[in-house]
Amino acid sequence: MKNVLVTGATGFIGDYVVKVLINQGYAVTATSFSLIKAAGKDWFKEVTYIPLDLKLLDDTANYYEYFNSPDIVIHLAWEGLPNYKSLFHFEENLPRHYSFLKNLVINGATDITVVGTCFEYGMQDGELKETMPAIPDNPYGLAKDTLRKQLVELKKFYPFSLKWPRLFYMYGVGQNPKSLFSQLDVAIDRGDAVFNMSGGEQIRDFLHVDEIASNIVTIALQKQIEGIINCGSGIPKAVKDLVEEYLVRRHESIQLNLGFYPYPDYEPMRFWGNIEKLNKIKGNE
């Protein structure tokens, strides 16, 4: 039975990824910085949990052996979200995450999947393809894109499989409370008559976190396609329409106060992912 290391296991996506792996019969080594939070997860007794705070990395340690020599690594950990504009992402996160992944590689890890972000594409709009240049426009996107480039260079010295799913937007239980759908849930549950939001005309690519997690696991476990892989729905849809569809699924109604908030200045008005590579991996073509 293959052993899969999942970093950031207690995060929003990590929680779902761990469950997918367990359901598929894999041995899971899970890690995060908080043992207390991990102990509260319903999967805790079904995995080997080994805590690690990336702020406290030991340059002399062998983290590959420390995590029981995993066959596959799925690196989801990343601190400081959703503050995409913080310099923290490339001043602190970037060097420590690269050091950690390099440590795994030089000590024996040969199959690594690291989640990226659609923000690596920057302010390019329309359908985004993996062949397009990365032009990140915020510190988070810059840090992620730089990490990928560093790992590509590392591969020249220590050959390993590198898969880089670029995540688009997602929603689901456990999402950051500042996210659109989390705030909408709170407003509904509170009995609010009105929900304040942006104009809702921006076009986005949303997918439920269940499917995002399943896609990440599928990408990580296969060996045919490496590199950047867009991970989303591939379906462009206006945010206002997504909100209205969500209300229908919840059998709820609330007046949408469109235009209350300005549109974000760190993303284009219209973008979605081309998922041809993902579909090939999933056998849909």
C-alpha cells in the first residue's frame, strides 16, 4: 500500500484530500502545525499524524525519513491566506516551503504534487491555458510561481516527478469565513433580508471543494502528465449567477444588494481555466 504524505492536512482543501485518499485505500501520513486541530478531525485515527511547524524547520533534519519515506507527496500547506497582497508570501513563505520540499527531494522523495493558484496568470483575462506565461500581479501569485520555477530548476539536479495543479475558485463546508459563500451562509442562517456583495458581473471558474480534492488526488496519483495542470470547472459563469444557483440549491432566498462592494483590484473581470489536460488525466477525452 502506497504511503501518501499530505501537508496542510487540517486546512480547507487538506481535510477533503485526506478523506479522498482514505476512501481510496491509501496509507496517509498527515501533517500540519497544530496537533490539537488535527485531533478534532474525523479522520485523525485513520492516518499517521506527524506535526510540523514550517517556521521551525531544521536544516539538519531528514524530513523524508521523518515522514516515513512517503511514496507520494501532496503539498497543500501555505500560510497567510486569504491576504493575497502580503509581502509575507515571498519574504517568508517562499524560502521555507522551498527548503522543505528540497529537503524531501534530496533525501529520497520522487513524486511531488504542489498546489498552485490561478493568480499565477495575473491580470490576463478570458480562457487561461497552461501554455500561457505566468504574469503574477500579487505577492501570493508571485510566491507560488517562483516556487514552481525553483522546483523546476531543482529537477535538473535531483530528478523527480513534479505536478502543479493550478487551483481556481472553490466553495464548500469549512471554507475561510471571509469567502463569498461563507458570508452568504452566515447571512442566510442569521435571517438577514439583504446580502451585500459586488456587482456580480465578474466571470469566474468555481468548483465544489469535493471535486477539487478529488482532482488533486487524481493528478497526484497518475504518472502520465506532469507540470502545470489547471484544476477547476472550465465553465465561465458570472458570480451573480453562481450566487443565485447556490441559493436555489439551499432552498433559500435573500435580496442581493449588488454593487455594495467594489470589484477586487487584484484579479481581472473575466477568467476561467482551460481543463483539457485535467480531462485527459481523468480519462474524459
